[in-house]
Amino acid sequence: MDTIPVEAGLLLAGILFMLGLLSVLIRRNIIFMLISVEIMLNAAGLAFIVAGARWAQADGQVMFVFILTMAAAEVSVGLALILQIYHQLKTLDSDAANKMKG
Amino acid sequence: MLATFYIASAIAIIATVMVITRHNLIHALLYLVVSFLAIAVVFYLLGASFIAALEVIIYAGAIVVLIIFVIMMLNLKAEAVEQERQWMQGGIIIGPAILSLVLLVELFYIISGVGMSGHEYHIVDAKAVGISLYGPYVIGVELSGILLMSGIVGAYHLGRQKKKIVHRFLEEPEE
């Protein structure tokens, strides 16, 4: 049985993280920025899984469960904030929300 | 097994590239589901079958459906796609792409220099994960519960619409 090289798994995680980072940097739509953060969190979890499989420890999968919990809480609060921003400003442009009032 | 890993990785990368280049939000989300499913295949090949199931159920199921519900509530029209296309044109991608690519090359250089290969992968089953989760990491589980609770309360508080007072005698006088 051929084994998967550890470098390939970590490189996949790095590429996915880079794509998410790139998307956060180039997008102005605030929902696309939230999706990109999800991609980056998932890539970080992938790196944990690869390391956990390499050293035969359960800690990597435990960390992935915590990342998953954090991503779920983050996306619910983020979407509630997006709804409020859209109702107040009538746009999804993240540059329009640069003033704090009240 | 190795070929399956490389094919799944290629699908994940291509689907993610499609996500970050789409102008329509729904198309991007469908490609995001494909990307998550491909990563779930990678998890399964790495011996983490429980995490692969969680990836499909929570990421590709719950989180994407939540985002789709919000997009439906926002009731975006065709102008949103047009505006997105307008924002994305030009050389806006070049600068961030170069910076991210330099970081990726540095990361690859560091990873390739350590030399970790040549070892067998071990299957870590859900039982070991559960024992670890409710043994040394039980404080993390409790804190995750508190985090989810505060997330629910925060989402309810932030997502609430302000009530309008319809009766004219109950209205506050304008200053």
C-alpha cells in the first residue's frame, strides 16, 4: 500500500489556506469574505488531521472538532451581523460599513 | 490510494479556485460544497473517517445551508452579480496573489526541508477521539458548549429587527 506523503497533505492545506486568504484580500462583498474565512478554517483543520494521522494521536481530530464548533458559532454571529448591515445600509459592500454610529 | 488522494486534492483546489472567482453567490456556494466533499475524501484516506462524516454533515450540510438561507432572506437581485463583476475587474487580484504566493512558497520550502515522510499512516478511530475528548480535553468541551450558547444568544440579539410602534398615542414625541 502506498502511503500518502506528509508534505503533500500539508501542502494541500497550505494551498487551500492561501486561496482563502487571497479571496479575503480581493473581495468587497461581505458574504464572500465570510465564505473565505470558512475555507481558511477548514484548511487549518486539514493540517491538524494530517499531523494527527502522522503521529497516530487523537489530538488532531479533537482540535478539528473544536475548530468545527468555533466555525459554526462564528458563521451564525457573522450572518446575523451581515443581516443587520444589509438592513441598515442596503448594501453588502464592506467599505460602506466604515463608520461607527452610536 | 495515492492516486485517490491526488485526485481528491486536485478537485478540492480547483473547486476552491472556482469559489473565489465566481460572481454569483449561489454558484460559489455550490462549488464550496464540492470542495468540502473532496476534503472529506482526503480525511477518509488519512484514516479519520469520523471527521470525514463530520465534515460532510456540518460543513457541507449545516454551514452552507445557513449561508444559503441568509442569501435567500437578503433577496439579492441580478444587480448584485453585476456589481460583483464590476468590483472584481482590473488588476485587483495581482498584488494580493503575489504576496500570498510568496508566503506559500516559503511554507513549502520549510515543509520540504524538515523531512517527515517515510512513515505509515495510522488509523485513529472515533473511540480514541471520544476518550481523548472526554478525558484530558473535557474543559475544552465545556468551553465549546459555552461558546455555542453565546453564539446562539449573540445571533438572536444581533439578528432581531427593531419593533415599530404602530399606535400613534404610544409613539415617543420627536425632539
